[in-house]
Amino acid sequence: MNSVTNSLKLSLGRTATHIDRLPLFTRVVLVVMVTLEVLRVLFPRSWWDLEEWGRLEPDVMGIATMYRTNTYPLIHTSAIHLILNLIGLTPLLERFEASHGTLTSLALFVGPLSTGPALIYVVLERFILRMNTPIVGASIWGFLLFGSEAIRHHKVTPYVVIAGKPTIPTWTAPIAVLFVAALLLPGSSFLGHAIGLGVGYVYGLGYLKFLSPPDKILRWIEGKLNLRVRLPHFVSVDQKTYGRFGVLPLTNLAPQPVVAPATVMQLRRDPRLLKLPPYISLLCIVIGVAWLFLLPLDQYSRRTYISENALLPGQVHTYFSGSDQNVFRAYKHEVNELVGKDNTAINDKLEPIIKGLGLKTARQNFTYHAAGQTFAGENLYAILQAPRGDATEAIVLVAAWENVRHEVNRNGVPLALTLLRYFKRWSLWSKDIILLLTPDSIAGPQAWVDAYHDAHDPARVASLPLKSGLLQGAIAIDYAQEGRFESLHVVYDGVNGQLPNLDLINSIVNIAGGQMGIGVALQEMWHHNNGYQDRLSTMLRGMLKQGFGLASGPHSSFIPYHVDAVTLRPFGEGWQDEMALGRVVEGSFRSLNNLLEHLHQSFFFYLLMQRERFVSIGTYLPSAMLVAANFTIMAIALWVKSGQPASKTEKKAEKEVSTPSAPTTVERDLFLPLGVVALIQSLSVLPLYLFNHALETALTLFFIVFTLLPSFLAHFLNNFPSTPTTPQQYDLIRSFSLLLLGMFLSTLATLNFSLALLVGVLAVPLTFVPNSISPNSGLPSRVLATILLNVFNPTAVLVGLGLVYGWFGGGGVDAAAGADVSNGVKWMTGGVWGVLREAAVGWHVCGTYSPVVVWCVWWPAWVAAQVVVLGKKEVKTGSEVPREKKDA
Amino acid sequence: MRRFLSLLWLSLLSFFTFSAPVSATDSDYHEQLNLRPLPLSSLLASFNFRSNTTLSEFEKGNFRFFPRSLAQILQHAGTRELHLRFSLGRWDAETWGARPWNGAREGGTGVELWAWLEADTNEEADHKWLTLTNALSGLFCASLNFIDGTRTTRPVMSFQPEGDHSAVDNMQLLYGVLPHEVVCTENLTPFLKLLPCKGKAGIATLLDGHKLFDSSWQSMAIDIRPICPAGGECVLQIEQTIDMVLDIDRSKRPRGNPIPRPPPSEQLPCDASKPYNSHDTCFPVDHTNQEWTLSQIFGKTVKGTCPLADEAVPPVCLQVHHSRSVFVSKDVHEKKNPDGLSRCFHISPETDMELMLPRPDDAEAASSSTSIIAAETPLLYAERSFTGHGQERGGVQTILRNPSPDTEVEFIYMESLPWFMRIYLHTMEARIASQQPHTNASSSASSYSSLIEQVYYRPALDRARGTQLEVRMRVPPASTVFLTYDFEKSILRYTEYPPDANRGFDVAAAVITILDPTTQGQEAGGKELAAAYTLRTTSLLCSLPTPDFSMPYNVIIFTSTAIALAFGGMFNILVRRFVAADEGPEAGLKVLIAKLKARVKGVKG
């Protein structure tokens, strides 16, 4: 308490003495200003409008009003204005008077330093800007003095030193203040201040010296009038030479750089800080992966709910039964007769049947070439026009002749026909219903949807002769299984991991489960006990499918066009017949028919882990982001590291000698690392192109080439440069490539979470690859790194994919899904070739971008790592110590 | 006696009507229902009601058959000719052929209104138009008042007055359309009220909202136009038309049980020729030309005739071959028309008319061409759809097909687009679909240029008026022309989105007016272009970028809560006076007691 009052007293006392020591002219000016302000407040506009009288108003300037060029700095608009200006002006004016003398100050400030800026202002405002903004106030003097002061300061200390480097010239400080003032003080005249500042600069540079009266005359006046004696606080001409306060402190300023607080610097230079990033990276990965395993828990996942109330799922009676089954049987006979025939023959037979229902039909041809194969066929589709509708909206019912496992959709096609016949009887449809019969499950729907949205290549895919309105939803029936079924498998993965609106899946789960009593399974989890393990595996399967981004059924092609779609596939042996599936479709169509708006309410980004449990993007995204962030952290760490002296011993010695000394930075050789990374990145177009355009037979050959290429490339790059590569350059190569990887992956995480996470996790070794020529990397660590790198490289993962996916995909499925076993076998026998072919087909037909991610994001990062690991150990000589630059 | 008189009257009338061709003055009101079976078990029912009033009577305010409510609106808004359409569904030209009335009595989906107003300036016309739309909105229970400046256009080429107008100079044509308006029973009731018999007698008794709005296509039209016969007095004619296409299967369902439950399997018509045909397997035979009766289809019979109607005009006509037998109730007189394709029925005023079209004989059924009169091929097929996807740009593509093997079709294509579809006129092109998909561009390019003959384009102003595009073009015989143009979607302001914004925005149907080739030679001045046939495309649904509307509400709710909490607490603290408990005035019972005590003391003292 006591000390506070003491300090208060002290500072008050200081202020008092300071005021007491103010020189004469400054005092007079202050008194005049305050007096005028008091007058202005006492007689507000009644008797003599002071402000009106004295302000500098460009338009009224003339010979008679010249007095305004002198009066305007003395008048203020308000007390606050005055106080601000006083605070700013007093020290500057005092300093000026102290160094120039009272008489000079009087002469200058009554004369040119007031009128000069005033005239410039008037000219600018009146003739150039053609405006008329009156100004008052002493701030123009303040800026003038500030400018001249800054120039003086600049002569002594040219730059503000930040972090050991001269960065900001000191004379710019007033400009910053100028802008801050313009921004912060409303009603302040930027132009006036700027002119004041400009004149101040000119004065400070000495070009206006001629304005001040010569010393001789001043001395004569002083002598004659004996001013020094008569006037208190007078600063004489002679005093100013030395300064009234002895030596002016300005000239004594030592050229000292402005240094950041020592503790921060010490922390920055702490070598422990550089050792931290790998651990942070590791932590990111561990948390990211662990996060994923927490998601299936009840606390982290949510129950699904219907967000769009208009859907009203399961609220209608379904009537698809009875004699419609007789019709179904007849259609099934018709379809059975067609099994084994070619596409056109099938369509020739089905088209009259559909036409007989009173629907409009049309056909569409398509031909796709991918991996040396041709996918050609003819789509047949029919439009059931909404009885009272107007071709503005439509729902699609898809029945592919063959499903993704190449089984004939024996029950699905007749069921779709029967349903359409049944739907035709209703008059309640508000949207057209389109029946789409495609020869296969991938290319056919893709061609049709592309053409529907005019996004097709007319050379390969024919345009649609018949169209309806906006597609609001699509349901595909995949019912190849013979006999009755137990439950329904809802397939929802779209191309590139895009998903349909969760409301659609929820509605079907609700209708099938709640209304019809048919269980629903997801992601080939035929028996789901809603435990942690089953939830986790459902989620992981979903992520794997999402990551591959391939089409998983006829519905997949619809999703990129913002048409929500699912495939319904019955499975198991139970007591549900095809009419039950028909009723599920009927119920779903009735729900979609209710929709007034496009499905938009619910989630588009989610992970389902059970039919009634999901996590939304906000919950799962941090996982992939953390994994992606680990690369960025490492890249930054490597960048910082590359900027520090290379040799450890040298650094140690330096640290012992002069810890608090100026920081050292090493100049980075950016050209070679940037060139290498750019080269590798541009080379990545090569595999992308070749794998997507090569013939089927050449795929394996190319694969071998691109598996071996990185090692050669590494060897080549390590031997090619004429000057040996330094460890710093290796660090920089890694830094850049990891930076790119982190950037790409975090962007990708928002588009395709699973793919970003998969690539991120598989690319983890790239973070921890030891620098081959760093002194502490021995042979074992290098060998280990090489092995790790080659196990987790894109090509090896592709090999593993063919095997592992086939093995687990086949092993984990029971007899009900026996087809998967054959599929798995196919994958296994096909091996890499199969995977590459699938990818090429996905690329050409569906526009899958996973190959881009693998070849243009992951592969170059891996090649860069390979280059670093296989780097040649440099033979270091004394002369090749990296150039160091110390700051002045 | 009465019957005798009426017969006499009838014969007299018929004498008059047959001796002199129907002149406007003496047949003041007549009504007629035309029934035409269409392929795929559909039935077109066209109701037509027409009445006249002389212009002098109209001016005086003497309305006999002319509905007073409507007439007053017309007088007030200075309307010389008016056309109002309420439509639903689409006409399936491929199956059903040419449109009834050559398309002159139908509109695009929703509500369409065009009128010639007496006005010297545009402002006056706009003012009268506003009066007219608001008044009609009240009269017909439709949102016609939403036809504002953005939905109003002034067609230049497409519409021509149907009536005889002496002074055309001070008439202005305004056209407005509401594509999103759902036509329903509430529009039918006022429509029927305009009729002299109000739907209580005559063919109007068949008009029932349930049946009308369950039809596959329906159009209600009101046309008012002045007609000046040569030498006669000018009359104002109001014609009310209802056209509907009924699905016979659907209409025959009883009203109390409209759910299309699967029929019992024995009632399911099966194709017995199929080898697998059995008691539980049935290949269905649909759309056999089923028998129907009026009461099955409309739910009721015709209740006599409207006594005010001209009895010379037969109230019901049926268009089937004369070879088919038709059963009618007694007191209904059938009269076969000489063309061999239609017959009409005269009804006596008090009888209920029932009509039954039985299933054709088996021999005939084999050749379905005789059971139904072959549909007339329309002059042009038109189909319009959006191209492209995404929320930034789009395109419109209209496929125009001329089925005629030798006649060229010349027509005017009119679009009135909302302002938020900013079309790129330079992208508009018309090209003939080549027969071979791979013809070189140079050979076909020469023919493109001549397809579009004239373009009238009035660009949109944001939030003030829509785009108006009229294209006069032609389609060569037996060819298909693609008319395409691109557009950009604007982003609306937050408050400009209607409820259910994610549905999209309806774009009105394009109007195609085919010019009559016979009059084309004479109209060198381009003044009178008689329309031979009119058709409209379907309307479109344009999805604009839509914000997540819940977000602003979240923000509003969040900030409101924060401010309420902060402000409430702050205000409470500022305003409240804190006093120590013993310093404050005492409250409650104690004060009362103290007061009482004081009072008692006062009394005592």
C-alpha cells in the first residue's frame, strides 16, 4: 500500500517538475489552446463561433481569411480532441524548442510551419480532390514534429532490429501512427495529418533550414530586449546549441538492436525443442488411431433419427401382395427364359412388356474402354409419368441384369416390373417413377446417370431420348438369390466414398425393420450383435470401402450427382418372400414421394456402425486430421532443423561458449531439394497415366517397373548432382515432401475421410525415416527403415490388398453370401492385376479419384523418402562445412 | 301438356336454329360434353360452356348469362379480352395425339393469365393488371395476386387477340404465369359458379372435384372476347372449357374404396396363351379397351339438361366408330353424325342420362384400330428439359420434332423465365439432330443458321422483371431440332427464398405457337399471325444454391441467449439498490401490524 502511494507521488512529482520545466513558447501555446477551448465551451456559438471563425476551410480561403492558416492549430473541436493533441504535442514541441530556441520556434510555428501545410492542404483539397473539409487542431503540428523527429532518429538508428536482422526502417514509425490514427480516431483528417507528416519529413531532412531566421538577428534581438532575463523559461539561441539540459539524450542513443526477451530466445534455442517434434508426431498418430477405436462406444456414437419429418417412413399401409404375386411369377418365367441371351435380345423382349404397362420406354447405348477391356451394353428404361405431376421430379428404381458379383438378378428384374405395374395403378405419385434396367451394375447405371445430367462423352455414351425431372432418389434391387430371404442388406457406398443422405438409410431401416419386420444388415455384417467388436468391424469395413472409392452397386453412380441412392440386397434363408421386398420398396417410394424438398436435412458425412448407430463428421474428422497433421509437424521440424548448423559437436561447443549470444542461422540450399521434390511430383503423372491407359496385359509389367523405379531413381538422384548432397538438403527434401503430403491429406480428409486416414496411416513410416547421412543413423536403422518403407509402399500395399481383401472377404462371410468367396478367390488369383484393373475401370467408368491419391500423393512422398534413405554417405571435408551467416 | 309444349318449343327452336346458322344473338348459352376414348384405356372428356351478352347490355350492366362477378371485374380493370387457365398434369402427345381445341384452350401447369387491357401507357396497363390479378385472385381462390412484375411479360409475337377489336392501338397485352400453383377443388367451385346452371343441372353435374383432379391431365379455361359478326351487334362471349383425360381403370374404382388393392386372382385378366399360365401365375393383359359407363367414370349420371341452354345443341357427344354399339338410358336420342366417327345425344330436360360403352365384340377387339378412333398426329412434339448439373450453371434443351413427312412447321417459341435464371443468349442455338451420329459439322452447319428466323429478347432485371424470350423458328419436315441455351443461377438473398427452398424453383412452361401456313403469306407486315396450333412444354424445376437455413437461426438463438444473459445480469445489478437487510424498509405482515398499532395509538391518543 505504502509503496504504491509512494510511486504515485513520485510520478506525480515528476510530471509536476516536467511541467515546471516547460520552455516558454510551449507554455504559451498550451495556454492559448486551453484558453481558446475554454472560450469555445463557455460561449457555444452564441456570441462568437470560435471554431467557425478560425478553422481552415478550403472554400472560404482568400486574402481576407488568411489568418485562418495561423489560427487553425490553436482551436479544437472538443475537450477530448484538445487533450489528445496536448498529450501528443507537448513533449515534441518542448524538445523542438529546447533544441531550436524560443524565438526560432515562435518564428517557425507562427509562420511557415503553420501556413505551409495549411496552404498545401487547401490546394490539395480544393483543386485536386474538389472537396471542402474544414480542419482544426494542433495534431498537424504533432505529426510535423513527429516526422522531423523520426528523421533525426533514423540518422542515428536506421533500423529496428528484430531477431538479429535489421527489418523495419525507423523513419516509417510515424506512418504507422498516421494510419492507426486514421483508423481509430473518428473524424480525424488523414490528409491533414499526412501533409503535416510530409512537411515534417522535409523539415527533418533539412530542406527547410532556410526558413529559420539567422542566428545573428536572433542574438541581436535577444541582446537588445534582454529577453533571457525578462522572460522566464526562455530558451536562448546560445543555449540551444548545447541544449538546455546539457547534452541532449537523442545524440547519445547507442546503436543497440531491439532484442526479444532473453527467456524466449533461450527457449527457442533450446536443443530439446528440436527433439520434440517426432514425439508430437507420434502422439498425433497414436491419438488419431485411438480416436477411431473409441468411436463405436456408446458415448461417442449417436442413435440415428429421421431428420426430415416429411418422409414419414413406415406410416403408410402397403398393398403390394395378393394377385400381384401371380404377375410376379409370370414375369419371372419371362426373365428366366432370357438368361444367357445377349443384352439386345433381353431388351427386345422386356421392352414390349413395359410398353404394355402403359409406360414410355427408351434405350441407351454405351461403350466404355478400360484396361484393354470394353464394357458395352444397352440400357433400357421406362418412365411412369406421375398422373398429376409435371415432369419436374423423379424417383428411380434400378434393376441391373447382373449384380456386382455377376449373378443374374433373377428376382430383382421381375420384381421391378411387377412393382412398376402396381405403381401405375396409384394416382398419388407426385414424382415420375423411372425404371432403369441395365445390363451390368457399374457401367450401365453410370452411363445412364451421366447422360441424364448431360455429363457424358457423346462418343462413348448415347444421349437419352427421354427424360424426366430432377432425380430425387434411387433404389436399386439386387435380388439374385433364389428362394425366400431372411434380412435385407443395404449397400450405400457411393463412388469416391460419397454417401447418400442418412435419412434415406434411416427410412429404409425404419420401413424394413419397424414396419415389415425384416432385419437390416450393413457392410456384409450378416449377424450383428450390436457389441463393440461388431460395431467396430462394420465401421472399418465401411471405411475400407469408402477408401477404395469404387462403385459397390448400381446405386453408386447416382450419389456423385447428389441423388441419394441405395441398393437393397436380400440375404440369408428365412421366410420373407419377394413380395415383402416389394413392400419395402413400395414403402420407401411412398416416403420419397412425400418429400417436398430434396433430401438435405440429415447427414451426408457419417460412419455407420450398426443400422441404428452412427458418428457424424464432427466426431470422426479429428482422427484423420491428426494423422495428416503429423506430417506437417515433421515437415516444419525438418525445416527448422535444416536451418541450424549441421555438426552436432560444433553446436555443442558453441553452446558452451556463448549461449546467450546472437542466434545463428544456416543459409538453406533450396534449389536442389525443391527440384527433386518437383521432379518426383511431376513424375507421378506417369504411373497414373500408364496404369489407367495401359492394356490389361501390360498392367503387371508396369507394376513391376514402378515398384523398382524408386530405387533406381534414388540411386540416380544421389549420383547425378555434381556437388555432393549435404544432409541439410536431404532434410529439406523430406521436409518439402512431407509438407505436401500433410497438406494433401488434410484436404482429402474433408472429401474422403477414410482414404485420407488409410493413406495417412500407411505413410506413417515416412515420418520416422532416419536421414541416411545423419551421423547417428547406423546401418541397422537404415536397413530397418528400408524394409519398413518397402513393406508400406503403395505397390506393396496394392499386392497385399489383392491377397488380404480376398482372404478376409472370403473367410468372414458365411454360406449365405457364398458369392463373396468366389469373388475373393478371383481377387486372390488376379492379385495385383485384378486390383489394378478394378482401379482402371473405376477411373474410366465412374471417375474414381483414388488412383490420383495413390500415385500423385502417396507414391511421390514414398519415392522422396526412398531417395533420402538410400542417400549416399557424403565424404565430408573441412571446406564443405555449410556456409554460416552471422548477423551483424 | 307441358311435354307437348316443350316439344313444340323444341321443334320451333330447332326450326330456327337449322334455318339460320347459329347467330350470336339468339343462342345465348349452350353447353356440350365431348367424350373421346383414347388409347391405353383413357378417356378424354371436354366440357364446353359458352354464353354471350351484347356489348351494349354489358355496358349497361344487364347481365343475363354472363357472370356478374366477372363482368364487374372486367369493367373495373378495363379488360377487353381475357384468358385464364388452370392446368394440371401433362398431355401425352405420343399416345393421345393432337391436343383438344388445337391447344387453344389449355395452359401450362399451374395458372396462366393473359389479357388485353385498355391502356395508353405502360404504367396504366400495369396498374390495371394489378387490379385485375388481385380481383381474379379473390374470385378464383388462386394466388393470382402473386403475378407481380417479375412474372409478368408482354409477349410480342406469341399471342394474338381472338376477338374482334375495333381499336387495337390502345390495347396492351400482359401475360402472367404461376407455375407452382396447385390447381384444386377450391378453383373448381368458383369456376362452376360462373355457369348459369351452377353445376346443378346439365352436363356440369358430372364435374366433381374428386374425379376432375384425379385425371391424368386436366385444364380449366375461361376465355372472354368480344365478337362482332358481320352486320350484327357486337357481343361479349365467355367460353368456359374443361378438358380432362381420365384413366378408366382408376376412375372406375368406387369412391369409397379408391385404394388399388390387387384384385382377386380370378379377376385378373391373364394372357392364357402363355405356356406357364396357371392358377398362381398370370401374365397380365392390361389396358384392354374396357367397358365403361358415365356413372362409373364420373360417379354420377347427367342430371337432365340445363333449362337455360340452347336445346338445339346436343349436350353429349361421343366419338367412336358407328360400328360400335352404345347403350343409353331411355329418353335419350342418339344422332349419328355423317362423318361416321361420332354421335351425339339429345336429352330431355328431366331425365338422368346414363351412357354405356360396352366392350367391343371379340372380332373387333383383335383389331384395336377400329375400336378407338386413331389419334390425330400433332403438328409438332416438344419436350423441354434441363441439361447440366451443379448449382452454378445449367442449360435448357428443347427437343422439337416435326412428324410430318413433307410440311415444314413454323412457330414462335416463347419462354418467360424468372430473373434468377440469367440466360446467355449467345449460347442459344438450334441444330437439327442428324440421322447419323457422326456427320461432319461443316455440312450441317449451313442449315443451322436458317432455323431461327427472329428473336425477341427482353433481358431480366434483378428482382424487377423476368427474362422474356420469343424465338420465331421453323423445323423442316421429318426432322428433330434441338434448341439449347445456357444459363447461370443467381444466388438469392437470404430472405428471398420461399418456404421449402430445397425443393427448387418452378420455371413456367414454354409456349409454342405454331403459325398457320395458310395465313403466313398474307402477313407481310407481321401483324396478324394466326395460330394453327398451340402447345406448351412441361414446367421445369430449377434448383438454386440454397443455404443451410438452420444456421442463421442457430446464430440468432445463440447471440440472443448470450445477450439476454449478459444484459439481464448487468441490468439487474445496475438497477438494483443494495441495502443492508436492517436498513431497508420492513415488509410483510410486520409492517401491517406496525401500521395497525400506530393507528390504534392514534385513536387512543
